[in-house]
Amino acid sequence: VYRIVAIDVRSRREGRDLRKVGFYDPITNQTYLNLPAILDFLKKGAQPTRTVHDISKKAGIFTELSLNKTKLN
């Protein structure tokens, strides 16, 4: 099981995380994502890794993010 976390770019890779925002289990193909927390970090400028981007894309997070931007404009 892989944890999906938000970390500060200035901290070490294995450093303390800012917040746990989900997990991914490749064996059972089970994913849990805290959508409000992820959307909040992305709105603040967070950059997901390629793997997290792919997992998030499958979950429709970027669709949700673009819908929220449309509502704000």
C-alpha cells in the first residue's frame, strides 16, 4: 500500500509530510483520495508527481478542478 501525501518542496523526500491525502493499493487496485484536501493543495500551486497525477486523473480530480475554476469565473 502506498500513501499519497503532500510535502513541502524544501523538505527531504522522506521528510515529514504536511498531510496524508490518500492511499493506493496496486494489488487490490483500491484507491482512496481525500478530494477536498487534494483540490486545496492543487489550488495553492502544488505539483503532483507523475504517478500521483495518473492516479488522480483516473479519479477525475482534474475534471473537478476545472469545474471549480469555471464556477469561479
